[in-house]
Amino acid sequence: MKKGLTILLILCAVFVNINAQKITIKTGIEVLKEQKFKILEGKRVGLITNPTGVDNSMKSTIDILNEAPNVNLVALFAPEHGVRGDAHAGDHVDNVTDPKTGLPVYSLHGKTRVPTPEMLEGIDVLVYDIQDIGCRSFTYISTMGLAMQAAAEQGIEFVVLDRPNPLGGIKVEGGLVEDGFISFVSQFKIPYVYGLTCGELALLLNGENMLKKQCKLQVVKMKSWKRKMRYEETGLQWIPSSPHIPQPISAIFYPVSGILGELSYMSIGVGYTIPFQMFAAEWIKAEDLAANLNNLHLPGLYFRPMYLKPFYSVGQGKQLEGVQVHIMDYEKARLSEIQFYVMQEVASLYPDKAVFENANDKRFRMFDQVAGSDYVRLNFAKRNKFADISGFWDDAVAPFRQLSKKYYLYK
């Protein structure tokens, strides 16, 4: 009896701890509700969103605006993965009718990635509500910026319902995108990790003339969010931003391996249980690679030897060895540099496996676009040393940080 009571008390304690994490902030949609949707009143509204657009009680922004008596929601716009999140990464998204609301859904990840004048006909204001992950190559910010541009050209207002940056608002890493490498995975000349909320980024794009035409922009600020906050500190529930960003930790690791992952040269955990958190291949010896990487004494990081068989994607069904990246001190860790150090130490241990001599050269263009330049690939390939590209990767950070402070909405 005592044993059963003890187990019950432990379970109760666990339940209390799970539910003790209170929501500490109000997102943009929560603030808009508080304001009784005044900025949308009397206007025909188009909404750019996906499953991450919810209030603090997990109700969809689609339903909230559709049910609000003083809001006339007339159309939905679908980014990559679709309004309901049913499309895989990179898949073509079609124009459809939303089965729940009966509203037209216009695709911004199909034949066009920019809202056309026909799509915007009869719309007075575009509202954007999507949870971003704070990394330039994740396409939602490209959708946001291109939609702002289209809105400006049609004389339509643009409203951003702000949300947290899950990496916090302090980390800035990576070089700016160069001319010739502007693409949907690097649409604007900002660092790879840019340290802004989507609302702050919208203000910067508008204010620094990164769009063809400035739009009439309004950001509905969050309440109580702080720059040093990571997502788990907000108390908000996480909804997968894409199939391979299932948890907030996945957002943090996306810049750790996402550039290298474009080459399909080794497994980065996509197709296993820890997407973006690891590096592995059939020809790697886990202990050796872990030792080499740990001997670099990279701040805030530890590399653990690991052994696995991926369920799908690179290395499917094969016995792989490699390392899992553990972030021991988030403030000190430089996330996006990790993949380059892995490439460096792989070339040191296995010279015949150096990345750019073995990866599919048909993927080089995508690698360059995600990296923002071919400088990274061409100069790294000479000696397989991060030191040869570190200047490009670091030099823009301090100036961009200083520039972006003009657009901070939060301390």
C-alpha cells in the first residue's frame, strides 16, 4: 500500500511540474485580441499563416479572425508546407479551398512565391502570423518579405503579429548574402542567424530599403518577451514549424548542420530521431571524430560518439557512426560554425572523403545559396580549414548587430 501511495505521489508531482510552466508572454495574436482587432476593423483581411499561428490557448489564428464579429477574413495565403502543414519540405503547394472555413487558399510556394495582383484583389490588409526559427534559410521570412513587397506595390497594409525568436534575440552569426546568390533560401542581405523576431526583421527590411518598395507596416508587439529568452522560457507550446523542426531544440540545431545538410553528404539526423543534432557516415569512426572535435575546445560544446541506423533519408538502413552535438553552454556556443569544423576534422581524419571532392556537385549551387555566397565553398575547398572562411563568416556580425538595434522592439 505504501509503495503504491509513493508512486501515486511521484506521478502527481511530475504532473504538477509539467503543468507548472506558465505562459510568461503574450504573442501578437493575443495582443490583437486584447485590442479587439481594432486595426483590422472595416477592412478585408488576407492572412498568411500555417499551423504555428495560434493563440496562447492553441486556437488557430484562422479561426480567431474568421469568428471575430468585426473582422472580414476573405482569403488565406499558404507558405511552404501549406496553411494546414500537410506539404513536405520543398513540395509544390496548390491553390485550394480551405475545408474548414470555405476560404480560398492562395499558394505562395507553388507557381509563384509572391502574391499576385489577382490574389490581392479586394484585400485591404495582409496579416502575417507564423512562428519562425531565427535562421535565414528557413523560407517563412522570405515569404513575409516578398508579401510585404507585393502589398506595397498594391497599396495594401501589412500587419505582423509578432512571435518569439526561438534562438533568442542576441545570437547573430554568418556572412551577408552576396549579389548573385539571392534566392528563396537567402532572400535578403542579412546574416545566417539574425537575432530578430519576425516583427523586428520586417521593420528592418522596410526601414533599410531591402524591399523594392516600402510598405505601410504595423507590428503588433508581444508583451513580456525578452531578448535573452529561448523558446522554452516563454511557456508557450511548440507546434512543429516543419516536419523536421518538431521541438524548440530542433530550431536551435537547424543552423548547426543545415548548410552541410544541403549536400546530402552525410547524415545530419534528418531521418533519425534527432534532426540537425548530429553528423554521421558509414566511413566515420565515432571515437576518432569525437576526439578530434573535442580537442578543438570549441566554447560551450561537447561531441559524443554515436552509432545509428537512420530510418529514412541519407544513410537509410545503414550502420553509421558519428557524433551528436551537445550544447553545454548556449551563450558561448557558436552554432553555425560547428558544421564547418566537422567538415574540417573529417578531411583531417579521412583525406579521401573531403566534402567538396565527394559531395554531389549538382548540389553546390544550393549550398552556395544557403551559405549566401560561393566564397565559403571555393575557399574552404582549398585546405579544408574553417580559418580560411572565418573572416567572411564573422566580419558582418558586429555591423549588422549595430544596425539592427534601431529596430529592436524588446530589451
